[in-house]
Amino acid sequence: MGEEQILHVGFNQDSECFACGTAGSFRVFNCSPFQETICRPFSNGGIGIVELLFKCNVLALVGGGPTPKFPSSKVMMWDDHQAKCVGELSFRSPVRSVRLRRDRVVVALEHKVLVYNFADFKLLHQIETLGNPKGLVAISSSAESTVLACLGLHTGQARIELYDRRQTKFINAHNNGLCCLALSLEGKRLATASEKGTLVRVWNTADGQLLQELRRGADQATIYSLALSRGSEWLAVSSHKGTVHIFSLAQSIHTGATASNGSSGAVTVSEEAGSRGPDSSLSAGAASSSGVSEGGIAGGRSNPTSIFSMVKGLVPSAALPKYFTSEWSFAQFRLQSEDSAVQSVVGFAAEPGVLYVVTAAGSFYKACFDIHKGGQASQEDFFKFASQPDMSPFM
């Protein structure tokens, strides 16, 4: 039995399962216990995007690969109980990504994000964005609020739509272009990374305040995926370096104990002019004055800082580059070599200290990390899921 060419992998909203689109099928797998739950081979085309809605029978498909099953400019709503498409959205340009929640369908095109009502596909909102080949967009999945995050119209800018409050916020998140973004389940927190890939920042969506700044590494990297745990206690980052970094987030982030200015209209949170190079970090003085955490502490669990932070007490903090006091990852998990060179996505289990990683090489990892001590995470489970489906294909 051969292996299929994988075109897409992605978790559902709570990371309890993930979907895989291939050159001839789409498949859905449960994470714990690991088990294939849906396998739909096609004889005449590939699936480039599969977007799940929790564990619902309805999901969104977009064609992909050398011979797409559906046009790349269409979103097909598939009902797996009926094993057929029950609706579609058509566009004039290729679909870059799709996001679902129980009452909304969000579609990212190259220069637009469109928001539809799930029930009747009525267009509710259209947003112009900077060029967005990766389809960067996120929407909160909890019913308690409706928050959307996407690219703004300027390099490194994130746009936040607070639909319940009818407010729009703009955050100048990085000097370089955005490479990845992720919202917490209820939409209160936004994590961003730039094309440089050295820093990850966590923001309060209500007022655009920078809450915490984290360092993945010193050298440039392509960030593949960001994920916040269900209570925003943890943040995971995967990149082309092959190591998944896990950061402890400040208690104010996961308890929501941050002040909101309650202002209306658009708010821009810009990087300190003149004090930073491209994608450089906040100075220690600026971090303190803006309320940014200098030590990621979740119930007493701190991210380590650079060994050079020992000079912090000998030199005025304002004179030190922020690199010397950067927060580095609390825990790490190393992927196998064949998975380091391909795209990977991360997600947190409901159980504390458990992380899932899925790669485009067809690997699934379940890793466990010590929530008190951190350090190297251990591999608890590993499965290869890219084998050719052994079922009669749908037409």
C-alpha cells in the first residue's frame, strides 16, 4: 500500500481531531485515541483544503493538487452523512483558506476576507487586506463572542473585528510581514509571528495591548503554526527548524485580568518608532511601561531567559538590548528528521501538558511536557497516516 501526496493538514477548533487533504481523498482522524473516523477517496481529483467544524458532519472542501476535485475558486460544503456536497460559494480567484464556526463561514482570498452567515450563505462582511497568499485569518469558535483576526492593509499589521461590540482594531504587530496568527477559542487573545520568525507576540484583542513577547530563537525561521491552549495558559510554535517550542503565558493572559480601555473605533498599537530595527523586540523600559510581561508565569511557571540576563542587575535595564532578557521556550519537542523539512501544525489537548503535532509528511505525534519543570517533552504516541485509502472511491 503506497502513500498519498498530502496537500493539507489542519486541526479542528479544539484540536480533538484533524483533517488531511490529499491528491485523491480527504480523511479525518481522532487524536485521542488515534483513529481514522472518515475516509473519502475520489477517483477524479484532489482536496487542497479541508476545514472541520468541531466534530460536525458538515465540513468545507476546496480542490487542490495537479487535478483538483473541485475548482480552487470554490468552497464546497460537504455533508458526510449524505456523502455529497450540499452547498457552495464561488469566487473569481483561488481560495486561500476557510474558517468555520457554527454561525459563520469565513473565506480568505488573496486580497479579501469575506464573512458569510452559515445558514444561508448571505454575505455579512467584506474586508480588504494586504496580499495574503497564505490565507492568514482566524475566527473565535466559542459562542460567547465573535472575533475575527486577519491582515490589515500595511506590512506587519493585524486587523481585529470585534463584531459583538461593532469595533475594529488595528495592531502594528511586527515590522516584517505577518507569517502566522492564531486566536484563542473565545477570541480574547491573539498570537502573531512575522516572516523573520524570531519573536512571537501575544495581544489583547479588546484594546490591542501587547501582553507578552516571546523568543523562538536568534536566527530567522519560517513559522508554520501557532496554537494557544484552551485557557491560554500555553502557546506552541512550530517552524521549519523541526523543534516545537512551548511557552508559558503570563497569568494575566489566561485569567483575562488585563485592563481594557473600552474605547470605540479603530485603535492602532504601533511599535516604538526609532527604538527598534526590523522585528526587533521592545526595549526593557518600553516593555515595563506598556505592561508587557517580562517573565511568562503561569501559576509560578516561568519561561527561562538568556544566560546573559545575569548582567541585568549590573547594567541599567534601558541600556540592555531586549535580547538579553528575552523569554525563551519553557518546553521543547523535537520532530523526526523527515518531518523537519515539511509543514507542521500544532494543537493542545484538553489534558494539561499534552501537545499534538501533525505534519505534511503524514506523521502524528502526541507529546507530553512537564507543566512544572518544562524542558524536553517526551513522545507518547506516534503514527503514520499517509497510506493509500483502501476503499472504493466516490465519483
